[in-house]
Amino acid sequence: MNHLQITDVQSTNLHLLQAIRLGIERDRVSTCCKFALDAELADYLRTQSLDQLMSFVANVGQTSLFPPRDDLLALLAAPAPLAAPLAAVRLPKALAAHARR
């Protein structure tokens, strides 16, 4: 994948996986909370090299690993100063489920 052009979906998947992996290295607990990760997934992502992540992303292809929030349109349409409070009050389904554990 180094010499191939990647699509916007692949680029998004790769960037988010890299950001999550870096976050796990810096602050595991906070990153797990932000991205609704369990310990097993966090441990696995931490062991993956950049080449392994790139290979995975190339093979997943055009499948988005990170769908948008259910309320994304409402957040985008809200006045900008209200976006953060609204996002905090209405957690995405994955984060809400993770918070209930």
C-alpha cells in the first residue's frame, strides 16, 4: 500500500487506526473511553505495526470502519458554540454502551 494510491475511505480508516494506536500508547484509559474500546482490542491495536495496519486497511478496501454518529446532522446544523455541549450530552451509541458497562 506504500506505493499505491489509497481511497478516501482507506485514508480515513488508516488515520483513525493510527490515532487510536498512538492514543493507547500515551493514555490507554482515556483513549479506550473516547473510542469505546475494550482491553482486548486496545492490547491488539497496540501490538500492530504501521505496515500491519496499512495491510489491513488495504485488504478491508472501501469498508468504513468508523461510521458517523447518528446525530451528526443535528450537530452540524446546530450553532457552532452548542456543538460540543450537544455532543457531550448525546453520546454515540458505542460510547453510551461502553459507559454503561
